[in-house]
Amino acid sequence: MTTTDLAVPDESAPVRRHALSRRHREWGLAYLLLLPALLVFGVFTFYPFLKNFKLALYQNPPYPGLPSHYVGLSQVGSVLSSTSFHQSLVSTFFYVLMVVPVGLLGGLLLAIAAHKAIRGMSMFRTAFSSTVVSSVAVAAVVFGTLMDPVVGLLPWLGIDPHPAILQNPTWALPAVSLIAVWQFLGLSFIIMTAGLQSLPDEILEAARLDGAGGWTMFWRVTVPLLSPTLFFGLVVGTIYAFQSFGQIDILIGPQNSGFTHTNVLLYYVYQALSIQHDPGVAAVLSIVLFIILLVFTLAQMRYLERRVTYAAN
């Protein structure tokens, strides 16, 4: 009788097989439950996104209905080297710089003001966060009425702008960005409020006992502890600002083709597709917008996350 014949049988093998079989069944059930969502994302998100890479290689004639022809990467080069694209890119970056910092700082200040335990403060919290549920169309119409040179707020204050703000190429983009800031304030306020409520009270109380004043508490204690929240708000706000469209379409509209300062990238995509009837150019611009957002997000994750404090020391 050999040593192999005397080997004790592995009694745990059936248990392992049963656990592996159960795990496979759970995976199958998980994939089955995810299938509807994957189908929706595949049809309405992933397929159009991948189709853009094909459309970017085909040039469409100036008249609709005629067949497109393959031009390869030459169309990408012509779009990226065009003056309209450069002006749109500059306008987009200026727009983002006007919306994101002001929206983040305003949301933080409102959250700090509403964080105090004062009777009736819940009404102010509701008012501060209400902008997040307002539609772009309603906000644009309201602000457009306020900026109207006849029935708006400026004539009531005795100011008679010539030309009107929304017809002025210099002030049109800041006016539109004001609406985006107002809408972003609600989301920024909610994010900052959630971050403030998660701060450890013992650290704040220790800073007060050490004699820290209001500015010192804010800059030396609150901001470092809120750095993860600020980082998240910065990423979300940047994506939101780059994807602004409705405000410009409603308030500027057809004039936007002559207002190079308000022709941001997303509205440029709309113009290329719906007005110029050139899906190839629109596809190139969409891919560029996606790459810009991806690079910005990765850069923020790469360089700004180093300054984020995830744990209180």
C-alpha cells in the first residue's frame, strides 16, 4: 500500500464546489438585473458615442440629402485649425472660469451661514437649495426679463444700456454666466452643507478653545476639513459649466452665430448639427469636448487630490 492510498480524502472539496457554484449563480443574477440598464446605456450612450468617431471621418455636402464621403483625419485637422473653433474654445474657458469659482464660493458661504442652529433656518436652507430644481428654461426667461432694456430691472434702477446687455457682444457671456451661477448655487450649497454636517465637532470645538477667530476657523480648520467636498464640487461644477447650452440658446439664440464671445463648444456642436447640417463637424467637436472634460477631470484628480485631506489629524 502506497502513501497515496493512505491519503485522507479532501472533505472540503464539495464545500468549495458548492460555494463556487453559488457564486456563479449570483454573478448570473447580477448580470441579468444589470441587463436592462446596460441595454439603455448601450443604445442611447455608448453606441452614439462610438458612432461619433466614424462620423468624424466623413464630410457632408452643404446641401442636406446628399451622400457623405470619406475624408479621413483631414476634417479633424480643418476643424481644430479653424478660427471659429479657437474662438469657441476661448469663450468656453472664460465661461467656465466665471461660473465654477463663483458658484463654489457662493455655495460655501451660504452653507456656512445656514449651518448655524437658529430658529427658522430651515426656511433659508430650502430657499438656498431651491435653484437646483429650477429648469434652465424658466431661469433663462426670468433673467432675460430682468435684463430687458424696457421692462427689466436696469430701467427701474435708472440705467439705460445701449445696446441691451444680451445684444452686447462684450456683456452677453457674463450675463448668461450669471444664470448658470445662480443655478449652480443650489447644487453647490447642498454639497457644502453635506460636507459641513460631516465635520467632527470635537476638532471645531478644540479650535475655538484654542482661541481661533472666525477667519482662522474658516481658513485653517474648516477649509482643510472640507477639502474633499470642495474637490468634488469643483469636478461636478466643471462638468456642469462645460455642458451649458439652454441659457445661451434661449437668451442669445440665432444671434449667437455673430456673437463669437458666446459661442461655447456645446452650442457650436448644436450649430454644426442643426443649423449647418454637418454631422461630421459636430462629431469632431463632440469628441473634442469629451477629451477636454476627460483631461480636466483627470488633471483635477491627479494634481488637486494631493491637497485633499480625507482624515482629520
